[in-house]
Amino acid sequence: MSAVGTIQATAPQPEAARRIDPDPGALVEAIRAGDVRACARLITGIERGTPGLEPVLRELYRRGGRSRVVGVTGPPGAGKSTLIDRMIGGWRARGATVAVLAIDPSSPFTGGAVLGDRLRMGSHGGDRGVFIRSMASRGQLGGLARAAGDALTVLDAMPWDVVIVETVGVGQNETDIMRHASVVVLLQTPMGGDDVQASKAGITEIGDIFVVNKSDHPDAARTARHLQEMIALSHRLHLERPWVPPVVKTRATEGEGVGELIDRIGECFQALEGGSSFARERRLARVRHRVGEILREQFEKRVSDDGSRWLDALLDPILRRENDPHTVADQLFARMKH
Amino acid sequence: MSAVGTIQATAPQPEAARRIDPDPGALVEAIRAGDVRACARLITGIERGTPGLEPVLRELYRRGGRSRVVGVTGPPGAGKSTLIDRMIGGWRARGATVAVLAIDPSSPFTGGAVLGDRLRMGSHGGDRGVFIRSMASRGQLGGLARAAGDALTVLDAMPWDVVIVETVGVGQNETDIMRHASVVVLLQTPMGGDDVQASKAGITEIGDIFVVNKSDHPDAARTARHLQEMIALSHRLHLERPWVPPVVKTRATEGEGVGELIDRIGECFQALEGGSSFARERRLARVRHRVGEILREQFEKRVSDDGSRWLDALLDPILRRENDPHTVADQLFARMKH
């Protein structure tokens, strides 16, 4: 594919680099203290691929981890924005502060679909306990899910009680992004008979809590029943799981069901994020994914010095068909063990 | 995220495993001889994540590499299917055989969008020099781009002269899939003034050849001009590239411009896939991506034996916030060097 080797030459933007605080320690402290302007600048740097942010991200990761990171995804038109607006209101009423990271995985050649952040603030404009930020690919190849992980590291190091990460459900991407969340809410729209049947069983692997929005729709009850059947089936395959995903019916435009949804999210955190070995395995799987994601990006990078010539020498026999990608990946994996 | 740790327990399907030829050598020979039924079964196995296919894929990779792998992508409604149908006809008229791998990155909860393979055969039904196969995520988390790479390894080991890999352009996914192709054709629809301005500069990094389809549309000329300007700008940033992407106008429904497109693809292969150091760097970037993709999947896998406990022990300090993902990824990358 074109220019995979040279994309790094254009992606980092010098003015963005200059706008990042030159003192990592001061930036970390500002983020930790809840400085939203510092946060916004740092996320812009992550989005643009500004080099040199790793020391800040390392430190923020080690000092973070107190927020509850909730993923919200679902197909276009399911009412995600309205529901999230109501969820923010629900948490605010309970005294919790909320940040939202809205990820737009849309193609660089079809343009963005996420509403402007200021518009998205909606009823929460002027509330300092709410922060909304969207993030798009800006035409870079690769790395949006990794960048989303870095942005969540930033938000999670701030004093937000709840951090929502949102994507529109249009493919593999949103599942990769949802892996950064501790608890995933999967939103569904009421579906007619054929569509219900066509919805794939895989969705029960993605969500911890299912929401059928537009609960006043004639197909809502049937859709909820179908989801419950699929969840029950999936649970019989995975009896070791200490949590059976509930199906919550909401009518986000009226705020109906939102309180129940917030209660279920709290219960899910209790069941899945405690000290059990199941909870530990879940967290470990998330970390495995995150490290694998960063490692993969290392492979993409063309370094200008000779820092990866050793790797090219290892990959050269693949070009000559004397070796193959699976064998080399196995060899590299084995080397990591030592 | 839910069940990342246990998804492997459900994904492999025993009946699929049984349907794969138990003798890897015989299967490799059948594929090499152009047995389309063996090919279809093997791709189904790849799609389902059937275990034990690696020995076959390793051997096929080493013995393949003679096909020209062309990527075709673009937004929904741009006319990809019609154009590909015409391209197949063009290559067939020149005596070349053609296989098509159509990747459907649609969400597991919105259902597939790719037409049935038999329907897609269209005017080429009954032509043994044409093979069309679609591939979807089937609700598995992760791995669609990696699976597409494996399927291309299979097709590339067969006697097809041209292998087309097609995705609908809806996000990060299609760029990941396009990285498996040697030459990428990016299809655009004529756009109005605002849309043209909104199309992001990043697209010039993705395509080697641009096509404005529906060339009889009043906005076609303006869209082509805008693309040419963006390409010229990008070329000034990358003067080392021996190829300036052309913009080809087509009217796929009438077959107009398709011959010119096929000529341009041939020229692009000559310019970019020869023995120059630029060509070598491009191929190396593809292989880096491919190995990184497989390696990342190794990270995702939960192995039932103790094969990855050493990794979990290394990741454990991340859970305790005594270490962080970036540092551990750097450490693992450094270990690979030795």
C-alpha cells in the first residue's frame, strides 16, 4: 500500500509539538489536578501523533485508574447521543463528575459524523463537572484505537468519577475501542422480525449490559426478548462468568429507564471489577490487548535512524519467500519470552 | 470488555475443523493446482478461526507470490461492484484469470452488506477463470484484517493472474485491509463543493490510483481536479516516490474508462513493484504490517496451557499500576532484538 513507509514524515505537526508543555512533570500535575485545557491540548497531541508524549502517558497511567471507564456503542440512529446526555444527567444528580470521549471511526474519505463537542454539551453547557471531547482519525493510517487508549489514560488520571467512551457501531473498530472500557453498554434499536433474526450471536460477546432504546416502539418487547434468549444461550456456554448481562429498556428522549441503567452499570462494576480471579482475568485480557496494540504500532513505524534495521533483516527472507509471516511472528513471540 | 478471555472457547467450530483436509501437503497441492473447492473450504476455516491451519498457510506463503494483488476501496454507493465486474471483464479479455476477495467489515450487530457471491458473479457465471469470495467477521472480536491477509495468501498461491481485494470504505478497517494489496485503487463519487472540501488530505496516502466513477455527473470534473490538486501537494512532500497517482475517470455502467484503468494498474505495478529500493521499502512495510498484525493476535489469545503465563506475569505489574503498557511494549520490543 502507498506510502506506509513514509506516512510518519507528514503526520507529526511541529506546531502541535510546541503546544505540548515542555515540562512533563508540570503537565502530569496539571492533568492530575483536573486542568481541562491541558487535557484538551494533550488529547490533540495524541490525535495528531505528536512525538515525545510517551513519558507523560507512562506517568499518567501509573498514577491513574480511579475512574470508572464505561463503553457505550451501538448502530447509527439508536439514540446514543441522547442516552449519553441523560446518563450524564443521572450521574451528575448522584454527585459524580463525568467525562465523555466520543470516537469517530469514519473513513478519511467520507468525513466525520460526530457532532461538535460544544453542541454535544447540550444541557450540560457551563457544568464544570462534565467534559466532552471527540476524536477522529484525521487521515492517519492506523492507530485510532491505540490513540483512544492513550486519551483514556489521560482522562482516567484526572478526577473524573466516570469516563464514558463512545463509538458508533460500524465494524471491527468499535469492538477494538470498546476493549478499553471496563464495562460495555451495547445499545440496540427495536428491530422487525427479520432484522432480529439477522443480528449475529457475536453481540453477546461484546456487551455487559444491553439497552433497547425507544422502548415505546411496537418491536421493543420482541427485540428485548430475543436479546435475552441469546444472552441465556451464551451464558450456558460460559457458566464461569459471574455476570449475566441484563437487558434494560429505555426511552432516552423522556429519560425513562436511565436510572435503572445507571444502577445496573454500578452492579456490573461490583460483579466484574472486584478481586475475584475472573475479574483479574478480564483486566489482564484488557492489558494484553493494550500492550499488543502498542507493540503492533511499533512494527508500523519507520524510524529514521538504524533502530529497526535488525527487524528489516529478519523480515527480508519473507520478501524472498524463504520464510513467511506466521513463522517470523512465532519466532519474535518466542524471543520475547527470554 | 466482556469475555475477551473466553471468546476462543466458542469461535473454533469442530465441524469446520473436520472439513479441512487432514493432510496439509495434499491441501497445499490442491490449492496450488487451482482447486476452487479446496480454496473455498480453507477460506471458510480461516474465517471461522479453525485451529491448526498455520502449517498450510506457511507453506502456501512460501510457494506463492506470483499473483498481482490489487486493492479496491471507496465509500458505499461509489459503484465498486459494477466497476470490479467491468475490471474482471477487461482482464479476462486480455487473457488473465481473476479472483476477488470481498471483505465485509460491517458490525456484528448491524448485519452484512456484501451481496451473495453467486449474485456477484454476474456476467462471469460459468467462467472458470473467475472466482469471487466474500468474507465477514461472523461476530468474532478482532482479526478480520489478519484473516483477510491469510485468505489472500491462499488466493496468491493459486494460479490466478490477478487477485482483487475489495472493501467498502467505512473506516480504519479498510485501510488495514488495503495494506495487504500491492497497488490500491481508491474509488470516489463525484462530490459537491462542500463535500469536496471536506474530503480529507489523508486519502492521498491511501491510494495509488484514484478513480472518479460516474464521470457523466456534473460534479465529476471538479472532483477529479480537486483530487489532482491534493495529489500534487502530497507529491511535493514525498518527492522520493517514483509514482504520481493518476486520476482516472470511469463510467462503470457503460464500461467507459475501464481499459485505461487496467493500463494504469499495470504501469503502477511496473513502477512500484520492481527491483528499486523504493519498491523494496514498500514491500518491507507491508511485511512489517503483516507480522505485526499476527503478533498482535498472539497477544489476544488465551491459551489453555501455560504457554503464555510468562506474559501474564510481565503484565501483572501493569494491573497494579507499578508499570504501564508503553513501558512493557518497549521492553518486549527490545527483547525481540536479541
